[in-house]
Amino acid sequence: MHVPKVIRMNMVSILPALERVLLTLWIGGLWVSGFIVAPLLFAGLESRAQAGTLAGSLFSIMSYIGLACGILLLGLKGLRRERPAARWPLLVIVVMLVLVIVGEFVLAPMIAELRGAGLVDTPRFGQLHGLAAILFIGNCVLGLVLVVAGRPD
């Protein structure tokens, strides 16, 4: 009986596939949420406040997805033996996780506090929102670098 090659995959070939799936989920989610869904919310909803609240929730969900994917990618990296020159994606993933942590656990609560106090038209809100956007775009670009490189590590 002939067993298809796909079924005969071993751990060596499963790990890279799993890494690609995790990277696709994380980076694809960032790009879709930030560059398709969020703009649609602001264009389609009459209330900018409601659009902002929904977009904030979406970005928070993506932060947790990013944390989970990034941590799993780091764990999978520990299962593989690579030459040192091939480890640069590991550093990129660590930087991306730091950006997610700062965005979600430092900036997002500060932005939410200002939003709750009705201070969305203040310079401070704009600064924090702008910084959060820079971190988000930074993650999108770093993730794209990993995607273009063809592998998460």
C-alpha cells in the first residue's frame, strides 16, 4: 500500500509548516485588521466613537493572537537546531512581541482611560494614538520581512 507523502511527514517537516501557519495567522491578521477592517469601521459607522471602540477591541484581540503566535513560534524555535546566521528571525519575533506588549499593556490602557474621560480630542490622546499606530505599523513591517524571507525562523 502506498502512503502519500503528505501523510509521511515527520517532525522535521511539520515544525516549519506549523511555523508558517502561526506566522500567517499573526501577520495576516495584523494586515487585515489594520488596513481593511479598521478603515471600514470608520467609513461605515456613523459614530467615530463606536468605530474607535470596535477598532480598539479588534486590535486588542490581535494583540493576544500575536502574543500566542509569537510565544509558540519562540517555543518551536527551541525545538529546531539552526546555525547562528539563520537565527535572525528569532530576534525579529522577540522585537515584535515587545511591541505588542508595549502597545497592549502600556499604551492601550492609557488610551482607554482618556477615551473613558471623554478626552479624545486632546493632544495627549493624539500622541498616544499615534505612538500606538507606529508600533502597529512597525509590527506589520517586521512581520512582512519574515513573510518575504519565507520562514519565521
